[in-house]
Amino acid sequence: MNNILITGATGNVGFEVIRFLTKIDSSNRIVAGVRNIEKAKNVFKDYPDLAYTHFDFEDFDTFDSALKGIDKIFLLRPPPISDIDKYFKPLISKIKEKNITQIVFLSVQGAEKSKVIPHNKIERLISENGLDFIFLRPSYFMQNLTTTLIEDIQTKREIILPSGNAKFNWIDIENIGEAGAILLDKFGDYKNQAIEITGLENENFETVTELINSLIDNPIKYRNVNPLKFFRIKKREGMVKGMIIVMILLHFLPRFQKEPRISDFYERLTGKKPTDLKTFIEREKESIDKQ
């Protein structure tokens, strides 16, 4: 039996990894690493066999007990955490100390190309510490439309970003969660590989906005702004500085990069096509259309 710790368990990706792990017919013991166990039990009320442990990326005192007896880890970076040396160096050191060598790290497509993004630094930390890994590198989350960008969509009927006409590849978090669960279960088959997982569509925000408007009643628009203006807008709205910088890196740098590669890994792994944008928007229409 493997004890698998899922960090960020109540977040979008963590939840989906747990959901799909519970569907796999295996003897895995799944442990949700969460800051508030009682709240997490409510989130996972339909998962009676799920175990819980107190884990907080910003509380080093939780690392030791959370990692006790763990064989594999699904590791991600919470969006607000940008200081990798402060938070991830001690975590990776503790993982190594506990002799946990199997890590599936949720990275990002293109992480190997840019040393300034946090995911690149975390990948290097894992490799330099001699841990066995799978770097799962997804493309741009469809769910950004219903999480990070949803407040502007619902209150301003706008998507405000410094993205210009840059094309992004769009992937459904459900597809990422399913892939992550399979990779954790069959870690040995993919050990020490960096794997890109993408959808089938490379589209810019202008085109995606047009698609959204063809499917909803209350239209939205895409407003391209320069990085400095974006910073000022989000700072005024109260977004933390680290998160603003990550948002700028994620949305501005693609303007100077090649169009994203499209990978067939998800289809090879599952035998299914990844979710397309139209299907996702129709599924989330109520949230996007809400004012």
C-alpha cells in the first residue's frame, strides 16, 4: 500500500486528483494535506475513506508530521507563493530527509525555458536534491476563466490582461487531475520524465471572448493593457504583489514566445480526447454569464 499525500487538496487541481485517485482500483491510501481539516471534511464529504493531515506551505512546523509515513507526493505551488527559496527549499529538504523520493510536481508548460518563473526553480530544487520526479507541465487552465478572471468577468463584463494577441493552449483541470492521478498510481512507468499535457486548441483571448459571447446572454469584452497598467489595476483592487507578478509573467511573456506545442499525452494516457473550449464554456455557462 502506498500513502499518497495531496498538497493543495481543496484547490481545483488537488480536488480533481483526489477525485480520480478514488476511482482507481488500487490499495493507495490518499491523504489530503490541508490547512483546516474540518473545512476539508466538508469539501470531501462524499469521500469517506479519505485521510487528512494538517499541512500548510507557510507553516514549517506542519511539514514533519504531514510527511510521516508518506510514499508519494502530489506537489503544487499555491499561486500566492512566489518566494521559492523561503517556502520550498525547506519543504524539499524535509521531503528528502523523510526518504520520500516519488514526487509528481504540477509545473507549467514551458517551465524549462524560463528561469524567472517559480515552477522552474521548484523543478531544479527537486532535481538537485536527487528525488525521483514526474514534472507534469499543463498548458493554460480553462478554469482561469471561472476563478482568477471571474471577478472581472462578473462585475465588469471584461477580461483584463496584458496578453495582446498571444495564443494560449487551453486545458481543462479535470483532464489534469485525471492524468495526475494515473501518474501517481503508475509512477514507475513515467519516473524522471517531464510531461506536457495540453488541450487541442491554441487561441488568444480575443477569440475565446468571441466564443464565450456566442454561448452566453450577457456579453463580455477583452481589454488588453500594458503590464504596468495591469499592475496598478490589480494593486488598487488589493491583489498581493507576488500574485500580480505571477499573473504578468503568465500572460505577458507568451507575447514573445512561439505558439504553444500541442501534446497528445492525455489521449495516449487515457484513450480519450481532452475537453474542448466550447464544451467547457457550456459546462460553466452559469458562472460566466452571472452578473
